[in-house]
Amino acid sequence: MAGIDDQRVIYLKHQENRGVNAARNTGSAAARSRYVIFLDSDDELASGALKPALAILDKTDASIGVALFACLMAQSGKPVTSFPDGRVLGEYEIVCEEGLRVGGDMICLYRREVLEQFSLPEQLRGCEQVFIFEISKKYLFLMVDEPLSIVHRQEDNLSGADSVIARSADIASSYEMLLKNHADILSRYPQARAKWQTRAMYRYGVAGSRRDVWRTYRRQSGVRQPYGRRLLTTGLMAFCMLGPAPFERWRINRLNRRLDFVQK
């Protein structure tokens, strides 16, 4: 960093490693521009893409606090995914319809005033969805099917199997935070609420926390649901009690191999 002679670059250092969420919060607190982008260590901005991306948010209504852009794979130059260009998402679309699950990486461009009101959960490793979903209670999201960043996949990134399994307890906690933060809208859509409860139970199973598996199962079984759904939930609970970590490792490695194929 000392070798970079550019007054625009500000280097901020934590005295100890506090994790990616704390790093992002520190960076966004120091930002003075209209917009903020979080660029991970295995990403880079696509050449020439920043100026038109900023122009898009400049032209939108202030109710849109975040613009979502596509990513390209470094080796192939192919998009990781594509999504509906121009679609606007609110809390219902994001929390209940999972409108952000488009099958690949994306990068967010935030208005700075959004980050003045919301911060990432520093007690969790990753789990950015808690932060993003919370923003949706006040601001809209705009999907732009244009590339803004280039992704270089690394063995030690947060989407690797070892990392996901190690973070499974935090991921489960983040799902329970989602259930609490969005209790009002989820109370009107019980199927969506049951889906997040089931995911929390599965993540606790991957983490090997049988007590939390049973606790989340009991909470879900106390809600009225069709007999078939209840049977599936009970079967998943039994699977989680057995320890689904080997299955989860196989599943993530399979997904990553597919992304590696896209990259090549």
C-alpha cells in the first residue's frame, strides 16, 4: 500500500482481523462520495463500467437506494448470471419471493445515505443478506443486467465448501435474524416464513448443533401447515440430526464445479 502514490486512495487498517463485515462498515463510514461499492479481494471493476453505472443511479428516483449489477468471470469473460433488466424489488420481492436469488454473483452500488442508516452485522461472518434485506424495508432495489465487476474465483473465498460449512451456525443465525427483522411481512406469508425456518434448521444441522435443530423444528411444527409439508419438515429434521455436513460439502463442490465450467 505504501507504494501507491495516489491521493484518492485511503488505507484504513484494523489492529486485528475483525472480519469482512467490520471492514466494510469502516470503509463505508469513511466514504465521502455519492455512491459506495464493496469490492472483494477476488474481484475487480470491469473496465469502463463505472461511469455508466453511476449515471443509472443518478437518473433514478431517490426511493431506489441500491442498484444491482451483473458480474463477469475473469478467464472466460462470460456473465456469471443474467437477471431481469430494469426490475425493481421491494421487501416483499426480496424476502418472500427471493428476487435476489438469480443463480450467481452480483455486485451492489449503494447510495451513501443508505449506508449511513444501515450497517453489516459484525457479529456474523459474511451473511450479507441480513444487511441487504434490512435495507429493503426502506429502499427499493434496481436490477441492471450489465456487468460492473469481474470475479476471480479463489480457493479461500467465502463461497468455498470449507468456508460455508464453518460458517453454517452464523448463516443459521442470520436466517433467524431475517425472521425477526421481517416478522410483519412474513406473518402475512406463512409459506415464506416456513422456508426461512427450514433453512435455519438445515444450517444448524450442517453446523452439528442438534439442540438448535430441535428448537427450530419445534418452532416450525407449532405453525399450521399442510400434512405433506409437515411430513417433509419432520424428515428434514431427522436428516439434520444425523449431520448433513458431508452432503453439504458435496452440494457446494458440485455448484462450484459448474461455475468453474462457466469460467473456462
